[in-house]
Amino acid sequence: MNYTKALHNPVFKIISTAAQQLGVETFVIGGFVRDFLLERAFKKDIDIVAVGSGIELALKVSELLPNNPKVQVFKTYGTAMLRFQEIDIEFVGARKESYQTESRNPIVENGTLKDDQDRRDFTINALAFSLNQENYGELVDPFNGIVDLENKIIRTPLDSDITYSDDPLRMMRAIRFASQLDFTIEEKSFQAISRNKNRISIISGERIVDELNKILLTEKPSVGFILLYQSGLLDLILPELTALNQVEEMEGHTHKNNFYHTLEVVDNICPNTQDVWLRWSALLHDIGKAPTKKFNKKQGWTFHGHEFLGGKMVKQLFERLHMPLNHKLKYVSKLVMMSSRPIVLSQEIVTDSAVRRLLIDAGKDIEDLMTLCEADITTKNPTKFKKYHNNFKIVRQKIVEVEERDHVRNFQPPISGEEIMSIFNLKPSREIGVLKEAIKEAILEGEISNDYEAAFNFMIKRAVKLGLQPIEK
């Protein structure tokens, strides 16, 4: 069957002309072909394979394109890349690969198109359209990948054990594609993932996290995380999560399965945010529950302090997986530490003081925190579900009212420590902290308004009790 309609962009004809001039067979392969056949949106990147030098082909294509776009050459990998009409086009020479057990970096040799298709991770990614003039647009499909597309199957072209052992990242990619495309991993292939799961140890944290991010950004991340769990990979990558997958009973008391609850929370939050770090916060919000779980006869099962410990565990997890140790870590850790605050607030009488404290502590992340806490409502009791959501509406309304009146979001004390030192002619001392904290508490409790004059007058009165007098100017 011919698919010239897929090749309507003029760049394909130019690549074809360049290939003809160089005398090399050329094909577009991989994700572009797969997504066209699935009628998915084009993601602005194209992979071109040449039976010859991919670098030479890229340079020739650049010569023929308007404005001769710059070619980035990666000699070590035998690849080149250029950008045309906001499309990233990567060129590679057809190759065959062999692997050593301690590395996922292959030993590469020149090869045929068939060799190149053999080395692909899945049959649906080995599909190619010809760019050669004699059969332009013809589908090259040696592994019946088009049938796997129709049947929604993830399958490796060659022996699954070899495919996954050679490059263990492919195990993560199989699960990610299953999650993204709503496909099923072929049974033999999934069993091979389980058998080879320990090979994931040779993959860097950065590459693992890249796949986890893509799973988290799918419509229903629980699909991918359940596959990771069933394969045994999740226990190696995120043991903090799998530790939640246990339910104990003591004297007739049980607690919910916090692992499946967590996945439900992640799915719940997805319609309301595309922010991968907010989704990470949902994924990790209960990780402190496994190490803080205790039982006593009066209260049953408790998880006291799990939010605080969970926030600390986030840092350890980020370090282990080589995730960014910057504002993204601080954001996720903060939301995990605060993940129960609005929930507790919604179950009590909502006081102005409590809302002020929540606003000050959450700052600019208050909306994200509320979104997380609303996703945390997973009760199947419709009466409770409605009640909890109504309570959150009350909290949200109170937040608006308090913020409009008191302006405490991203709170900064009206009087700084430097000013206190100047007013009372003090050197750094305990008294400065005492006065700053007293001003903050007075604002939080509504004793004074959040402005300089009210804070100054309050400070002078409180300073007298500490035996301090302002110096005369």
C-alpha cells in the first residue's frame, strides 16, 4: 500500500532528491510513521534513515533547502540534525548493533534497512515509508507492525529478552507507550520485562525520570504505574511507592491501600493540570505513611507526621534519581508537607486565623495545593464525596475573602529585622526575632491589620515589655 499522502510536506521531496543525487536509499521511520497511521497529532520531529551516510545526506538536504539551515553533526553516533519549518529532522545511517552487558551503548556497524529495523524497540516503531523515487511512499513493514497497530499491541521485533537486556530503557518505553496509546504489551514481551527488570540498574536516573514524566503526563497515569508495579520495575525505581501497597489488620481494624489510593489521586488531578511537578506531588503525597504507620487500641491505625516525613523523603528520592534539586524539589516537597492542611481545615470551622496561616505558608502555590487536596477525595460514598467537596468550596471562598481583606499571600513582615535593629539601636539578638514573631502572630490572629502603621504601634508596645525603648531621631 502507498502512503504518499503522509508525505505532503515539501521537505520529503527535497530529502528524496538529495538521496537520489547521493545514490543512497532513504526512508522516514519510527514515530512519524506510527503516529500518521494512528491518526495522532504530528509532534514536529522526523527520523530519516539512509542506507549509507546519514551525515552526508543531511548536508546535501541543507544545500537544497531554502536558507541552507545549519546542520548539527554528531560524528560519534553517526547522526546529524537540522531544523526546517519548526520541524526537527534527524538523519542516521542504517546500522546494526551489538551490546555488552554492562552498558546500553551499542557497538555500531553499517547495515541495511532490515538491520536498522531489527534494532528498533517495537514493531510499531520499525515501520518505514520509502522516500526513494521508484517506490515513493511505500510502507516497509517486515514485522507486521501495522497489524500490531490495529490490534493495539506492543511487541518487540526480535527476541524480547535480548531486546530488553541489550537496552533496558526499552522496558520503561514499552510501559510508557502502553500508557500513552492505550495499548497492551504482548504477554511474552511483558514476561520478559519481569525477567530482565534488574537490568534497569544500568540506566541513569535522568533517563528513567524522563520516562516517568511521560507516563505522568498521560491521560491516566495509573495504567503505566500499575504495569511498572506488576513487572517489578516500580519496586526498583520507586520503592517508597510500593511500600504503600500493603493493608494490615489489627484487632478488626484495617486501613485503606495507600498505593492504589495514590494512583487514584494522580488520575483525579490530571484533568485539572498539565504541570508534571504537581502530578509528582500527587504521586508522592502519601509516601510518608509507610514508615509512620502505627496501631493503638484507642485510635486504630495512625500515620502521625507522615506529611513532614514525606516532604523529607522527597529530597532523598530526587537525589537518588538525579532529579532537579532546585525550585522544583522545593515545590514538590512543600506540597507534600502541606498536603493535609486544607483537608484538616475543611473538616473544622474555618477561622480567618487558620486561613491566614495557610495562605502565608502556601504562598503562590495555594491554588496548586487546593487542587491536590481536592484530588485526594477518593471516597466512593456519594454523600461523603459531596460533603467534602462542598467543604472545600467553603475553604476556597474563605481564602478569597481573607486575601482580599488582609493581603497575606506571599507574606512579608511589614517591619524588617534591619528596621527593628535601627529603631531600637540593637545588634543581632534574640529580641529582634521575638518582636518579628509577635508582629506576625498578631497579624495572623487578626489583632492588627497587615500594614506598617499598625505593626509599628504594636511593636512599640510589645518592646516595652521586653525593656526596649526606641532611640530618638
